[in-house]
Amino acid sequence: MSSETLSSTTDVKNLVHPYTNLGDHLNKGPMIIDRGEGIYIYDNHGKRYLEGMSGLWCTSLGFSEERLVNAAIAQFKKLPYYHLFNSRSNTPAIELSAKLLEIAPKNLSKILYANSGSEANDAAVKLVWFYHNAIGKPEKKKIISRLRGYHGVTVASGSLTGLPANHLHFDLPIDRILHTDCPSYYHGAESGESEEAFTQRLINNLEQLILKEGPETVGAFIAEPVMGAGGVIVPPEGYFEGVQKVLKKYDILFIVDEVICGFGRTGMMFGCDTFNLQPDIMSVAKALSSSYLPISATMISQAIYDKIAEQSDEVGVFAHGVTYSGHPICAAVALETIKIYQEDNIVAHVQEVAPHFQKRLHALASHPLVGESRGIGLIGAIELTQDKASKKPFDSSVKIEKRVQENVAKHGVLVRGIRNAIALCPPLIITIEQIDELFDSLEKGLDEVLEDIE
Ligand code: PLP
């Protein structure tokens, strides 16, 4: 048995793969990735792929940034672990916090670390609850999220997520988590409804939901600036402006989930900058360390912090935190990542190449299989349809997105099928030529699937 076959058999025998059809996996086995270089990865047969999804929307600096490797090694040698409990600290966590606050939206002033986006959002939920107890509003605990939103998989963050598969058979969502509309004009507009009218309807629906529940029971609203795993949904003009007015009116905290959008993805440092959002709480992960090591952060305003601090004084402790909160090696790598973003002016690079990315993306709208192309900065998606006029999706038995994904992979590019859409989110360091390589392969893959089903 070759060593490759052996690895594959051992994988199937021992691993539970996240987000995988586990039955299929038994028959098909894994695709084993062996190494990375720039924005490319190589499988264990030596085949090269352009990583059109940055792994899971995360490796912003590609797969071979030496500075991050060196930052990790240096910290490994100096202090491989220390925690932040009981007022202990470590220098990378201290320096990272100062750096993050230097670039973050101005009203955020304190940072709580964890390892994943799910934990960061889980912490956001707990902070909303703790805060409202602290200010004597123990009823104000419900959190409104959105259908198709993605905020993670833990019990609370998985409840915030607005995708059926994350709830079905997992007994989620928990109570006190509500879902309002997804701001997709393509999917949600009524016949003849203008984009403006659609947006206003969604804002009205949000207000109606708050009134129905009782504003005194609604503590927070959470949103990704651009929905990622829900199919890359870019909000329509005026959406967030209207939402923020409603939140202010009813004294509801705004949690912005920047786990995908943060650090340049939308063409500004944060989605908050692109869409003019004023968060009370903001979560970041993924590109915070270019995903070379796991680290996430929940950032909060001074006003929230002050009340939490007061309450913790009363209790005797702020009893939240994980063993690896502010892990020194992860923090050192994240700090170096942000330094690279600043020194290489990653935002300017995104602004330079994104128009070409968006031009190629929008050109696909005329493809017979494509109902809509949408995106901003270096994130985008195409919606596949059986019929452009009626927007009829393919029957799930056609597995259209999987077929496109697999055909594109044959041409050396990895993209991700999500429901009826194909998502793109390449490393931020991608060049104009590599953007062409990505779209040339995507077009070939689409043409082949079209031929196949005609
Ligand atoms: N929030 C958003 C917007 C995400 O896209 C994700 C993951 O894709 C998460 C939260 C959860 O992050 P993690 O998978 O690190 O728990």
C-alpha cells in the first residue's frame, strides 16, 4: 500500500471531519493538502491549486509568509505559554492589544481574547447578558441575528447563525436568540419591488420584531458587514444606516462580526469602515493572524467595559476566559500580521486589485448558469440558476455548486460551493495576473458544467 493510500485509509478510519458529509467521506476519502506557497497550495500528489477561498476565508497573507513563521519561532523560544488570568499578562498580548485598538473603530477600547470566531461571538453574547445585568436591565437579553448569517457553531454562536443545517438535529437555537431577514435583494425581493423599497421593508420588519418582543427585552443585534458563509450577501444601499437608527431608537447594542470582513477584505481595514458601522462590540478572528495560529478577539466599548468592571468587583471576579486567551505565540503572530498589513499597505493593495476582481466577477453575470454576481473588495459570489428570468434554483439533486467546484478544481483553482452559489475570497496578496488565472479557470469550469447539463 502506498503511503498516500495509507494516509487516506487512516484518515477515514480515525477522523470526524467538520462540515463534511460523513457518509460520502467514507467512500471518497480526503483531499490531503501537503504544502503551501504564496496563494497556492499543493496536494499530496503534487497538484497545485490557487486557493480562491483563502482556506476558510482566512489566510489573507497566503501560505508562506516567513515573517509570521519567524515571529512564532522567536516567541516559542522566549515564552511558549502564559495566561492572562489573575492579572497575569504577557508582552505579545499587551502589544497586540495596543496595535489592534490603533486600527479599530474608535469607540472600541478593550479586548478579550479567545481562539476562534465562534468563541469570540459566544463571549459577545455573554457580555451582552452580563452588561445588562450590571446596568439593572435583566430583562434586556434577547439577541437578534439574521437568516443566512454565520457566527459560528458553539451553543450560543451556533444559535446566532441563521442557517438551517446548523440548527437541525442540534436542538438549536437556544431561547433568547431571534432571527430577522437576510438583506439579499436577489433572494428576498417581492415581485416588482425596488431595492430601496426592499431595504425599507427589512428595516420595518426589524422594528416590528423589536416592538413585538418588547424593546425592553432586546439587548443586541449582530451582523456581519458582508455575510460570508450565507452566500456572500452584500447589503443594499442604506440598509445598515436604517438598521443602526432602529437600534439606537430602542437602545439595542450593535455587535459587528468582522471575522471575515476584518483586515482589508472589503477594501477598507474593517467592514465597519466600508459600511459606516458604529459597533458597541466587534469580533475578529481569521485574518487577525492570517490564520497561521488560532486567535480571536471580542472588542468592546469603554461604556460596556466600565459596567462589566463594576459588576466583576461586586462578584469578586470577571469569571470568563479560556486557557489560551491571549496566548503569547498566537498574539505574537497576530501582531506581526498587523504590522505586515500596515507596512505593506494591504488596504491600498486591495483597493488597487479589487476593481479588476469585481470586473471579472460581474462579467460572469452574463453566463447562462449565473443569475447574479455580487461582491465588494476581494470577496464575491455568483448565484447559479436554472432560469435567469425566474431565478429558479437548480434542484438540490443536481448538486450544481458541487459540480462547478469540482470542475474548477480540475483547472487548478479552489472555490467553494454554498447552496446554489460559488464563493470567492482569495488571499489579499493576490495579483492582477492571479485574479485572471482564478476567473479563467472558473469560466472553464462553468462552461463544462453547462455543456454537461444541456
Ligand atoms: N463569524 C463569521 C463571520 C465567520 O465566517 C466564522 C467562520 O467562518 C465564524 C464567525 C466562526 O469562526 P470559527 O470557525 O473560527 O469558530
